[in-house]
Amino acid sequence: MTVSRWSAASPGRRRGPELERAILDAALEQLGTVGWNSLTMEGVAAGAHTGKAALYRRWPSKADLVAEALRTRLPPLGQIEDSGSIREDLYALCVRMREVMYSRAGQALRAVLHECDHVNADRFRGLIWSGLHEPAHRLIGELLRRGIGRGDVRADATDPLLVDVIPALMMYRTKVCGSEWEEAEIAEMIDGVMVPLLRA
């Protein structure tokens, strides 16, 4: 008996969103195993069990594909529930930021920045800004205004520099000191730096 190559034993062809998810997952997997410089459209296509043409129909270049994979796979910061305390609100935010930074996509994004050329580096830095820093700045501003309304943050704590302190410290200590932001270090930053700044 002759078995067709399209027999029931062969998986059906994936299309649309299902295929796109498989391609983006394969791209992220390739980033984690071979890195930016060794990642190829052929390798991603093989990992997604599709043809290279399926990639080029959607993304004209490797940079476009990788940018989409990283953008769509970064966990969202979401919202921070009101704990009734600026200290606890900021602590929860820092834990959430750490989760994004050390997620699979976050680690891949930071690794890509070390490998790619300066033209693509600007693009990927933009992903960090839009995916992590911009939402963090927005949330910190909201938490400060909420704290002012509760009375546990001084009324004039509206300087944009205050919003920069947490993202700046976290990025600096991650890149320069190799910090992985354990709970004790987050608590030290909130109790030793942020709370005194906000309640002075």
C-alpha cells in the first residue's frame, strides 16, 4: 500500500496566527541557543517546521523577525494593586520589573544588544524603552500620585527625576554590578533610597 506524503501521520499545515506563533517561538529559541550573530532565517524556519518563504512573507529581514519576537514575548508590567503603602507598592513594582528583565525574552533582548551592530542596537534599545522603561515610568508616576493622595508621600514629590531613580538603579546595578535583584536588594533600595526620598 502506498502512503501519501499528506497522510494522517503527517501534521497538518499551520496557517495564520498559529504559524506566526510557531515562528516567533522558534526565533526566541534560536536567540537563546545560538545568539544574534548565528541566528538565520533558515534555522528559524527549521525550528518552526515551515519554509523560509513563510518567514520572508511576514518579516523582510532577520532584524524585523527578532524585533517582533522580542516585542511580543516580553511580559507586560500590568498594574500594581494598592497595598495602602508606597513602600509595598514600589516593592511590588520592582519585583515585576525584575520578572520582565529576567524573563526569557528579556534576557534574549539584553543579549542581542551586546552582539548586534549599532544600527540594530538602537532599534532593540527602543524595545527595552517601550517594553519596560516607559511602562515603568508611567507606573511609578501613578504610584507616587496615589501615595500623595494617601498622605504617605510628600506633596511635592512630583519631580521627573524621582521617577527615574528606580529604573536607573536597576539598570545600572544589573549592567555594571551583575545584580540579579534578589528580594533583599530590592528591599534595601526601597527602604534606603526611595522611602527617604519620598517622605523627606
